[in-house]
Amino acid sequence: MERTLVIVKPDAFEKGATGKIIDRFISEGFQIRALKLLRLTREQAEGFYAVHRERPFFGELVEFMTSGPVVAMVLEGQEAVKRVREIIGPTDSEEARRVAPDSLRALFGTDKGRNAVHASDSVESASYEIPFIFSQLEIV
Ligand code: IDP
Ligand code: MG
């Protein structure tokens, strides 16, 4: 069974949307294999998003992701990576409200940067991101 990493980002945590986001994934049939509240350090956020190091928005992204607590989880299900990406919607929350109004980024995000939810974009990314955030012992 496929696994993916989801993070409720600081904007969504701060507005109290964590429960609704988790509930959506449960009602879509995913199993929660790991779950925790954490606050990323600058070094951790830079490492987590290392593939984006050269992007113009990297500094802004790290600033945002370290601005408050986040809730990370490992979800498991058939084609979890692809299906979870569909549920969160496009990167830009404004675009999400146009093309996928029921998506989590449409419902809880603001714009291209503050977009409420992270989810692994490939099985390969998931295999980097899951052990980055969770130890073996924390995955049930
Ligand atoms: P994704 O999260 O949909 O996979 P990526 O392109 O991988 O989108 O970008 C990672 C994260 O970086 C986004 O979720 C968003 O928070 C932030 N980001 C992406 N593009 C921009 C931008 O143009 N300005 C500010 N932040 C951005
Ligand atoms: Mg991505």
C-alpha cells in the first residue's frame, strides 16, 4: 500500500483547520500511519524543501513554514500520492478556488505561498519526506 506525507501548514493550523483537514482524509478512506505537531527550525525547513533551493520563492517558503506550528502525518491508501494531491488541489489557492473549489487549498489557503497543505508530489518525494519527519518508531 502506498504512503504519502501531508503537512497542515502554519496558516491552516493557525486558523483552526487541522481537524477538518484530517477529517477529510479519513472520510476519503486513508489510514493515518503517523501524526504529530511540530515547529520546524530554519535548518529543517531548508532540508525538507532542498529541491527548491534555487527557486526565487525559497526564502519566503522557509520563512512561512517556520512561522508557526505544523501538523505532519503519514497517510496510506491505494495511489495515495496521486489521490492526496487531487484532494489538496493546485499550488495556488486562488487558482484552486476556480478549478477545484472543493479542494483543501481552495477551502483553507490564501494564495500561491500560503496554501494550507503540503503533500508529497511523487512516490520518490514521499520516500524522502516521510523519514525526514518521522522515525521508524513513530510510524504505526
Ligand atoms: P506544491 O506544494 O504544490 O508541490 P511546489 O511548486 O513544489 O508546489 O512549491 C512548494 C511550495 O512553495 C508551495 O506549496 C508554496 O507554499 C510555495 N510556493 C510555490 N510557488 C510559490 C511562489 O511563486 N511564491 C511563493 N511561494 C511559492
Ligand atoms: Mg512540490
